[in-house]
Amino acid sequence: MTGYEVVFTLLGVVAAGSAVLVVTARNVVRAALWLVVTLGALAGCYLVLTAELVAVVQLLIYVGAVVVLLLFAVMFTRAPIGPASDLDTGNRPVAAVVALGTAGLLVALLVDAFRQAYVEVASVPPGSAAAVGAAVFRTWVLPFEVVSVLLLAALVGAIVLSRPDIGTAGSR
Amino acid sequence: MRLLFPLVLSALLFSLGVYGVLARRNAVLVLMSVELMLNAVNLDLVAFDVWLRDALHAGQSLALFVITVAAAEVGLGLAIVLQVFRDRATVAVDALDELADPDTADRHRRRSWSSPRVAGSDDVDLPRIGEGERL
Amino acid sequence: MIAAAWLLPALPLLAAAVGMLRLPRQTLAAVAVAGTAAATVLAAPLAVLTAGRGERGETSHLLAPTGAVDVTAGTLVDGLAGVVALMVCLVALAVQVYSVAYMHDDSRYRAYAAEVSLFTAAMLAVVLAGDLLVLLVGWEVMGLCSYLLIGHYRYLPEAPGAALKAFLVTRIGDIGFLVGILVLGLAAGTFRISGVLAAVPALPAGTLTTSMLLLLLGVAGKSAQFPLHTWLPDAMAGPTPISALIHAATMVAAGVYLVLRLYPAFAAAPAALAVLGCMAAVTMLLGALAALGQDDLKRVLAWSTVSQLAYMLGALAVGGVAAGAFHLLTHAAFKALLFLCAGAVLHATGSVLMSRLGGLRQAMPVTYAATVVGGLALVGVPPVSGWLSKDAVLDAAWHAARGEPPAGVSRWVAAVVLASALSTVALTAAYMTRLVLRTFHGPPRSDAAAADPPALMRWPILLLAVAAVVNGLIGARQTWLPTWIGSPDERTGVSAATTVIAVLLAAGGALLVAAAWRLDPAADPVRLLGARVAEALRAGLYLDAAQDRLVVRPVLRVARLVSTADTVLVDGTVESAGTGSQRLGRVLARLEAGNVQFYLTGLAAGAVLVALAVAVTA
């Protein structure tokens, strides 16, 4: 096991463990916080894989914005701050089976296909952020622009959804 | 590093996300599980990008776009969840079964987890979709 | 003339059709009487031609060439047919005239008259039929008319049941009749009566006996012989003129006529004749005994008819063809007379129950005299007609018991017939005396103002009374009737021995009853036999109850079972197709629970399974 693998394994264990806690926590807020840990560990994984830009963006947006948004929603929907007993539906056993099935299938497939694959992490040239940025603004500029329009649309849509006096004016 | 490490981790995270989507009652928790699934996909994309040494960095770019779209989706999703909460005073996903077949009428509404009720709302006469009320 | 014999059934049929129109009552009555009168006018010269001069004729039209046994229709007119047709026409005419007065206040006279005309047409069709199938048609139409006419009084609670009973019991006999005709016709290769009779010597004995036995079933049903006799006493719920016409003179005589018609075939099947003889012997006694115990005037006469028909069939069984035919003719007259007198009593007093009558002798002298004449004829007292015919029957039985030809049966069967015939003579005298004494003598038990019937009812009675006396002249020459009916070897003679024995027996029976009656003129002489015996006699020796227990109830039970099976199984299957689909739909609707996670679970599980399947099979 190379050093990279060791580090990655550690980060992976943290990520997977906290992901387990996200989906099984009795406390909504705690689940959100475990999600933070998961996302952070994943950012670390990205770093190990030399995807620096993605790691930073992950931290900024996911941890910084999305989780905060989720916590806001938790507050707005009057979630019980303490442990609640009815956070899981009766679907649990079936869901567990399906998840296990998915996991088993995917893992078996991947292991079977990529047994010998090896990532030469060490030989990746440094400064991949610059390379990725250049790629985004050169090759992938059209999807970039489309995504920004998408963000605008999402923004407008969220506002329309949440304000009762917008959107139904004229039908009242 | 063996490519299997990120791939297996991604598969595990994805499965956990599937479990969360199928098993959690609170809509916000469901959205969190969706985020887990999206992150698993991101990890896969990045891992493959690095393994293939893609000159165009398609994988990482797509990962960035996924993050962006996920953010947008969470925003809108939470807006919908808040609207549902305003209407029903609950965000339990199994309480939203208006489209069920009328004969099955599995009307065990569990609204208990949002214990303090919204002032003014009550149990009876849950508003129906299509009554001209806000959606 | 003979070729126009088909007009005889056609004219009353036309009268029936016309009589269904909404015409004024007088016109309907005129149409009915005219139809029958026209038939009578034709029947008289026909009888003279065929019986007197011995001419015979046969017509036949091909109705349906079936390729195997063709279906033909036609007439067969010979002496037997001519004589019986004339008898039928005369009795029908008398009844039609009588009915005009009897039913003068009946609201459904139109239907009644038309049905009687239809019946007359059917009986004439049976008499003149040249084909077994035409005979069958007439037979069945008579059954239909009998059903309609028995149930004529819709306000009587027992009338519909009696009509249905008559129909069903005769129907059972008719099933055997139909099968017998088919067997006979198919074996002989033709349904024409003359053809069948010609083929009789060539038929195998088993086929012949089987078909004759089956035909006997029909005879037993139509002529009310044991065990299919139960319908006749109940049929008295119909109007009295109908009882006179159908259930005394004509329809019930159709069975006897059938045996007469097909006698050569019967004679060639001694087993069938033996069965007929035993059946007749049993029925004779049964009818006479039951008549002794009845309170209803008409029921006495009904049981008496059963007994007298057995006389005729017994005579035929022992080979006395002419004797049987003779008794048929005389019985028609005096039984119709007795029924019409009973009708007059009913019309005058409103009741036919002997326990409510009595002492009508002074108030209704004509009816009384006519009843006495009819009674004497029934008992067989010389010199009235019944004596000659009954004696002819006894004589035939006597000769057959002694083993002389042309007996068709073994000696012991003939002996049984003779014994029961002699016993029945005594019983007949007993019940007839009881009837006359209880109805016309003794203290009056009814306070109705009785009087003799009006003219239109009186004249048929008088004419029939004369006929009852004069009919005996048929036997004045011993060779007359035999030649008329086409069995010239017989003699309708009387012997001194049988006459003396019969008169003694009759006198004994009558005196016994008279003496018993003397003890208490207001009470029923039969009560002296004990309450249980009297009740058994009144209930027809409980044969009705036995029939109900053995046949009617099981059939009803099976019918209920079938009905339940139809509702549960057949309807249930059909309905359960619907309800089953609904239930399945409800089960499947649970898939539409509205729960998004449920749907997603299904999706994910399905995807996993498909992927697994692909991975495994690849």
C-alpha cells in the first residue's frame, strides 16, 4: 500500500462512516452535521487525487452553502432539535435490501472490471487547478454558460415558489 | 494508487444514498441523501479523469458542473419542501399521497414529527391539489 | 263421403277459431253449437256408411320426406272410427247445448266455448287419425284443452293445482306414449296405422312388446288407470259439463280407443295384454272402493269413471274387443247423463257435497228420474243399456278364464279380471245406491230452494237418459257391433249365468247399503265400516299421498337443488368473474399507494434485479 492509498483509505473510512451516520441518525441536525464531515472527507479525497479545484469548490459550495441551506430548511420546517423517533419510514428493511443489492452489484462490477487499473497520482503535473480552469473556460465554456443560466432559473424559480403573492397574481 | 479505492468508495456512498432516499421520512433528510449520491458520482468522475489523464479534463469539469447543478437543485427542492410545510405543516414524504388510488386510501398521515403545529392549521380538511390554492 | 272425413275435425276447429273473436254472447253460443252440430250432421251418414255398409277408406298426405321413416298425415275411416266419432259428436253437442244455460253467468264463456270446440276437434282427430303422429297431435291437444278447462274457474283455489296435476300426470303417460309410437313406427318403417298393423307379424317380439307396454303407459295416463289415476278425481274442480264431456265420455275414452285401434298389435304381444289385464283388475276395485268413500257427488262419479274404464280395458285384455267397444259406447251415454244431473244439482243447490244435500226427490223430479236411470245403467240392471254391455264384458272374461279363444291372455289373468269385475259389480251397486239415497232421499240437509234445471239444461239430460236406455239396442243383434267395428268373429251376447250372478251381486250390494242407510237416513252409511276405513276410502286408499311422497316431493327437491346450483354455481361463476376482477383490482391498486418512496424502491429494486440478470447471464 502506497502512502496515497493509506491516506485515501483513512479518508474513505471517515467519509463512509459519516455517510452511514447521515442516513441513520436520529437527529436531523446531527445528520446535517455528519453530512458536513462526509463532504469534507470527500474534499480530502479529491485532494489526494490531485483534483484541487474540485476539492476547493466542494468545500465552498457543498459544505459552505448547501449544508447551510439544508440547516436553514431544517429550522424552517420546525424539525425537532432533539432526537426524534419517527425519522425512518416502514420502508427500512426493503430499502436496506435494495441498497445492499446496489452496493453488491456495483462493487462486484467495478472490481471485476478495474482490478488492474492503477492511477499514477505521483506523475500528475502540479497546478491542475489552472489546467481545469482553462479547460472549463475553453472547451467547456458553453456548458458553463448554460449552467449559469440554469442557476438563474433556479434562483427565480425558488423565489416564485416561496412567495405567495408572485406567480398567482391575476388568478386571485 | 489503485483505481479501485475511489471506485469502491463511490459505490458505497451511492448505495448509502439510495438507502437514505428510500428509508428516510423527512424530506430534508431525503435531499441530504440525494446529495450523497451526487457526491459519489463526483468522486467517480474525478477518479476516472485522473486515471485517464484526460487532456480536456472532462471528468473534473463535469464534476464542477454537477456541484453547481446540485446546489441549484437543493435550492429549488428546499423551496418546494418549505411550500409543502406551509400547506400541510409536515414534511414527511409519506404524508403526501394525494395521487394514491382512492380505494387503497392508506391515509395514515404521520404528521407527528413536526410537533408544534403551524398556527391556524389543523388536522381536518387538508387542502387538495387543484383547488386553486398555491402549489 | 269418406274422403271428406277430414271435415269432421276441421269444422269444430273452425268454430273454435271463430269463437275466439269478440262477438256477443248469443253469437258465440251459436257458433259453438253450430260447429259441433255440423260435425254431427256429417258423422251420422259417415257412421252409417262405414259401420252399416262396411265401407272403409284411408287417405294419406306426405308431410315431410325424412329419408328414413316419412311423416304422413291422413285419415283412416272404418266402422270403429265412424261409430266412435258419432258418439263423440253427440255427447259434445249435448254438452255444448247444456253449457249455454249452465255457464250463462260465467264471464269467460268465450274462452270456454272455444276450448270445448277445440277439444272436440282434437278428439275427432284422434278417432279419425290414419297416422300415429296425427293421433299424437290430437292426443296432446286434448291434454291441453283439459288443462285449460279444468282450470277454468280461476276463483277456485284448487282449480289451478288440479289442472296442473292432470296435465303433469297425463304427461308422464304421454312420454311413454311418444316413445312407444316412435319405437313402433321406426320398427314398422311407417307411422301410418294401417301400415303398422300390416307390419305387426314381421316385427320382433321384443320390440313389439316394448312398444305396446310403452303405449300402455299413455293409455294409463289418459284413461286414469292405476297408477296414473290420481288426476281424475281432482279434475272435478272444473265445470260439470266439462267433467261430463272430457272426463267421462271422450278424452278418457281415448285410451280405450287407442287399444281398440291397435288391437291386432296388442293381441300379438300377450305380455302387454297381461299387464293391461292386471292393471284393469286393480283399478276396477280401487275405483269402486274409493267411490264408496267420497262425499263430493262429482268425485263419486269420477272414481266410478276410473272403475268403468278399467272394465273396458279389462274386456280388451281378455280378448273381448266388441265387449269393450260396447261398454265404451254405453258408458259415454250414461256417465255423461250422470254428470249432467250432478251439474243440475250443483246449479240448483250450489253444492255437490252429499253431506249438504238430501231430500231433493220432490224438488227435482226430472233430475231424480234421470239419475236413477243413469244409475241403473251404471249398475247394469236389465233391461237398461249398461246391463248388456257390462254383461258382454263379464261374458268375455268368463270365456277367457275357461280358456276359450280368442283370448289373448293366459287363463289366470282372465280369472283375475273376472273376479275383480264381479266384485266391482257389487261395489258399483253399493256406491250408486249410496249416491242416490244420500242426494235425493232422506231429510234435506240444505235449505236452498232447489228446482229442476231450465230447458236448455233439461233437454240434453232427457236425451241422454233416452240414449242410456236405448243404447243397449246396439247389442240387440249379437253380430251388429262386432261387424261394425271390424272384428266379426265375436259376439256381443249375454249369457244367463253371468246375468244372474251379476244381478244377484248388485242386489246384494245395493241392499246392504240401503239397510245401512235406513239406520240413520241423515248420516253416511259408510261410517259403519269404521272411521279409519272410511277415511282411507275417502283418500283413495292414500295413493295420492303416496304419489306425493314418492314422486312429487323428490322432484321438487331436485328442482330446488338445480335452482340453487344454478344460482350458486352458474350465476356465482359469472358474478365471481366480476367480483374476482374487482378484488384483484383492489389488490393491484395497493401498488398505487401514493408513496413516492414506495415507487422509488420498486424502481431501484427492479433496476438492480435487471442488472443482476444481465450480469449473471452475460
